[in-house]
Amino acid sequence: MKITIAIDSFKGSLSTFEAGQAASEGIKRVFPDAETVISPIADGGEGTTEAIIGACHGEMRKVAVSDPLGRKINAEYGYIPDMKTAVIEMSSAAGITLVSEAERNPMNTTTYGVGEMILDAIKSGCRNFVVGIGGSATNDGGTGMLSALGFEFLDCDGNRIELGARGLEKLSEIRCDNAHPLLSECTFRIACDVTNPLCGENGCSAIYGPQKGATAENIPVMDKWLANFARLTRTVKPTADENYPGAGAAGGMGFAFMSYLSGKLTSGISLVMSMTGIEEHIKGSDIVITGEGRLDSQSANGKAPVGVASIAKKYGKPVIAFSGCTTADAGVLNSSGIDAFFPILKAPCSLSEAMDKKNAARNLSDTAEQAMRMVKVFAKEVK
């Protein structure tokens, strides 16, 4: 019997690999001769780099970059030499977790460090980029990143504007002549699961600004500045479309990638699955195991478990999911390709106890064992 295990990370607890190993241990208590294939998975957010690099046998690299407030930090990105590919999570340089709650203010925060990561990867020989753009602390339209790559954003006197959203107030001219020459040889695939436009009532300022520290007063101001940025962008990039679904992702970084770097936005789970080759594993499997830290109705909207299940159902494979917890509305997942799901907690406990690595791994192994015992009783035809 062959079982493919593709479990997203239990965020703050088990990585995708650790969750897979725990499930495999439980399975082998019941089916010791089973072939278990752990296929790392992520939905484009946290853990995406680890999943792709693990599956593609790449390596991690560290580089000194600017954090959202311009302070120097060491950020990591994935590097796959054979594919000349870099896998970057923009949150490692411009993420909201890099600034304290008191420091959060998208007027000040910048994506400049993301551009520095891209530059380092280009110097290392990368020409293909996979970029996850979730979890940003920024609302600068990606101008910080583009500035690091040589694009020039100038005020009416020809001076460079400030970094951060506040710099957009004085934006008067955009020049592309000094952009890094090797960018024309690069491709960018962007993991993006939001559909917000750049501006307006559903734009990045209005929808995501508050969680990044924006006030009621500066949200409409930033929206106005981003609209001007889009207008000026069309003078140098005529095909730019601020209303394209996902243009508002990561404070406008989706717009920046599409307009200036010919980036292609795609769903995070689809991108990760295409990179990891999970479909080939599933095709030859008898059972598919998936899951994530929490299963709820939102898991049906582009999350990893349902992405895995959709491929499994393409080949008529049964799907079992495990999670740290479930909600009352999680039953909708049964109509999204997940045949049965099981929360792994055995008894009431504190959140810290539930997320303890040893506890979580043990609970996952034990739950996988019991699920397999049910399989053994009711599906004896599975050899």
C-alpha cells in the first residue's frame, strides 16, 4: 500500500515535514509495510519556502537586508541551483511580525528589503523567482522593492521620494532606465490568494491597512496616493492595471510585480503543488493524507488541504485529513474532497500544551494510527 502524506504546517508548532513524519509513524503502527511518501505542502504563506526547497532539494541562503523600518536584519530565501530558482517569502524582509505593535504604521514601512533579496538571488545566478507575498507590514505599492532594483520614484524636483507609503504623496515621475539589466531575463511567479484591486473601497489601504496600523485618517490619503502611483505607472508601463484581481495584495506589491516585473499571479497552493510534483505521488497512491493546524469553512478557499484533495479526487483517491482543531462549520470540507477529518486533541488542555511540538507530534501519530485501524477494518481490500 502506498500513502501520500501532504499536511500543511501546524503554524507555531509542527512544520510540514514534522507533521508528515508524525502521521507516517502512526500509519506504520498499523501498516508496517506501507510505503509512505511525505510531500511537503503550503498554501503560499508561511512555510512555502520550506516546502518547495525540501521537495526540490534546494538550500537556504541568508542575506543582510532592510526590515520594514530600514533596520538591518538577516533574511533567508530558498535557492535551487539546478533550476536557477529563488523561493522568497516577502514577509521575511517586509513582514508584519518584524515590527512591534507599537511600530506598525504603513506610512513608514517599506518593501525595500524584498528588492535586496531579489538582487542577492540575481547575483547568485537565479533567473526564476517564486515569491509568496502574504503577511506584509507595508502599503507602499511595492515602490520600496522596485527602488532597490533600480527603478526611480521622484518628486517634482527630481529627488527620490521617501521610503514607505508617505513617500508616495510627493511622487511626480517614474524612471525605469536604471533598473537592473538582468531583470529582463527573470521570471516571477507570485503566490497570491487575494483578489483585491489596488485602490478603492476594496483596495489594499481600506481592507488591509487597519491591521498594519493605518488610521481612519490616513487610509483615504494612502488610497489617493496609490491611485496617483497607478496613473504615473501607466505612463511608463501602459498595460498596468490597478484593478486586476490581486493588484492590492501585500499593500500593492501584486501591482508592482505585474506592472514592472511581468509577474504572474497564481493561487499559492497551485503554485506550490506544481513545484513539488505532488500529483505524481498522488496518482500512484491508495490513500492520501492531508491537513493543517485548523480546519474550518475557510479551508475550502484556496487552502492546502482542499488543494491536495482536489488532485486526489481527480484520480479517485480517498482523502483523510488531520488538524489541531476543527470548527462547527468544517463539515463543508466533506463536499470539497475531504472524505473524513479528525482533530488530534484527546483531552482539554492549554493552547501552549496543544502547540508543544512533542505533544502535537504524539497526538498526530496517535490519531493517524486510529484512523488507519478503521481503514484496516472497513477496507480490507487495501493491501
